[in-house]
Amino acid sequence: MPLLDSKTLGPTRLGFADEKDLDAFISMLGKFERGEISADAWKQFRLVNGVYSQRQEGDAMMVRVKIPQGVLTPAQLRALADVAEQYSTGRGHITTRQNVQFHFVHLAETDDALRVLADAGLTTREACGNSVRNVTACPYAGASALEPFDTTPYAEAVTRHLLRGPLSASLPRKFKIAFGGCCGYDCVGASFNDIGFLARVRDGKPGFRVTVAGGLSTLRRAGIVAHEFAPAEEAIDVCEAVVRVFNRTGDRQHRHRARLKFVVEKLGAEEFLRQYYEERKTLEPRPVSFAPAAARPPLANPRRRPPRPGFEEFARSNVRPQRDPELVAATVRLPLGDLSVAQFRALADIAEEFSAEREVRTTVEQNVLLRFVGLTHLVSLHAALADAGLARAGAVTISDVVSCPGAYSCRLAVTQSRGMADALTTAL
């Protein structure tokens, strides 16, 4: 698949953008504006390309950017800042699937916003609609002292296999995949995804405990166990088979019962798993393979800064040791999951100055994680974050409240969830 930006965007990965997506979007937007396609045809197309209409009358759009495994480079953070500044409200919103959303983008400017994103290797493809949504992963993967192995390459391989796949944008309903187990527990809620992978090691070989058909909202349930241990190299085959069974058996007539969990409820776990195992037999194996990870650059040598008030509390609540005792990972707590233009750019600068991997990772708690930070640089990191208004303590505590945009912009919302989340945060 040709990439719009074929150069390496970070230490380990290429971009996910494709010039053909942008060309198709520009063409379809033009046809819609000229009245050459119906509103319904345009809706179906734009949803697959990550563009939602909002509850407000007029041309206000929400653009959702897919951030596979939450990995963002400084260049990508700056591109997100540019979109927030030029086309949105001056801020971006981190979601519980590690994505970034922009609200109140004018319809006529959506293609320009997508161009800025694509030039940084970022895509909105299949971020919305009846598609395979963003593949989430533990933000500590590759850094945790507790992980059996780094799940990031496997999650990325699944992402690349399914992105723009023949079924990935035309499923009965949305489909979610998560990789966890890097923190010693299910830190990403893998068991509540349509496919959940939890890292394990057996006889020295990496693998996953695999669950399928989990979900929240209506019919809340943990996924049923498909494999107590599946070799890690089979991750693509697992996903391909489950997606095929779902495509064949999902309820396309009743949207409220179209998720995979309802298929299992109807067929029963035993019959669903039988169909899944039979589907696996029909597949040509696609073992996950990837090049050995490149050696990380040397530890950053940031400018020293004097201590700021609140450092001790920040260090206690927001900082976790890594496998290397000289390194730590620090969570940047984002109230309501929001980042301003200046904060996007400050994070880019801070990642370049303090992180040996020159990246950040968004989290399912709507925060941002800075990894591979020297323990001796923690005081200076806190000071740099404080200068950007990003040094709030209490990350991943009861006061770190998660919130969707709610009635601020969402057509389906029934309440002002952002206001309630803000009130809860203040009270807690």
C-alpha cells in the first residue's frame, strides 16, 4: 500500500496515510457539494473516512484521527496542533481509544485538514462507521517492568493488515480490538473488546490469551475465551477469522443488536467458536513478522530547570518505573482529555528534549504518556510540563475522570457529560 509519507516517522514505524484516501475524499466531497450524490451516500462515505456530523445545525463536523497504539511523534503532534489551530476550536480531544478528535471543523475545510494530517502520516480511515476501529494497546508496552514481551509490533501488524481491508469498512457494526497484559493486568480493557489479546509466555514463547465478543453499554459482558494461549505470530490469523465470521453472521437489519456480542448471544458460545475455528482452517497463515527493534538513541540530555511546586505529588501519582531502573514513564494528565494548540506543541518539544524514544503515547484514560525519561531528569520534566500547564497530579486516580464530548457536539448524546465530568473532578 503506497504511503503518502514513506519516510520513517519514528524509531519503529512508517505512517498510516494513503494518498488514495485523500484523493477519494476530495472527489466525493466535490460531488456532494455539487449535488451529484445523495446525502446518504455522502454520509456512508465520510463516516468510513473519520468525519461525523455534529448536533449543531449547519456544516459543523467532527474529525477523528486514528492513532494506532497511541503512538505519536513530535512531527505528528505539531500537525495535530496545526489542525486544531487552523480548522477547529483551538484544541484537540484524546479519546478512550487513543484517538484524537477535532470538533466544529467546517465541511468545506475537512479535506484541507485531512491533507495536513496525511502529510504527517496520520489517517482518519475507518476511525468511524461500521468498521474495524483503532487497535488499542497498553501505553507501557515495550517499557514496562512487568510485561511478558512488547505487544506493540503485533498490534501494529494487525492494524496494517486490517486497515483498508476488503471487509474492514463494511461490517454489520463497529469492531474493536485491544492488546494488553503489559502492566500485569488488563490495563486496556481487552476483555471488553470484540477481540482482546492479553500477553502471555509459555515455554519461553510469546503468545496471547484471546477473548472475543466482549462489550459494554447494552449487554455488558466480558469476552468468551477463544484461546488460553495462542502463539503471538498468529495474531493476524485470529483477527482475520473473527472478522470474517462477524461479517457473515452479524445482524445488519437491527443496528441496536449488530455488535459481535449479540452474535454470540444468538448462536451460543460453543457454536460461535466452532465457526471461528472452522474459519481459521480456511485461511492461508499470515504469521506476524517484523524486523528487530532498532537500538534506541542515547538518553536525552535536557536543560536543567529548578524545582516547581507540586513535584512530589506529581512524582508519586504520575510516574512509574520502567524495566531499566534509570528510566521512568510519566503520565501527563489531561482534564476532559483536552489539549490546546500550545500544549500540543509543548508536548512535541518536551518529547524531543526528554524522551529517549522521541515519542509519546496516548492512553485509554485520555491522557498522554512520556516514556524513556531519565530518572535524574524528572524534576526538569515536571518544570517543563508545569510551564505548559500540563503538570497536574493525580493521573489514573478516582479524580482522573474520563468523559466523552457529550451534548457539547455529539448528535447521540443525552446529557452534558463534559460538565458533569468537570464537576466530579472538582469534587474529588
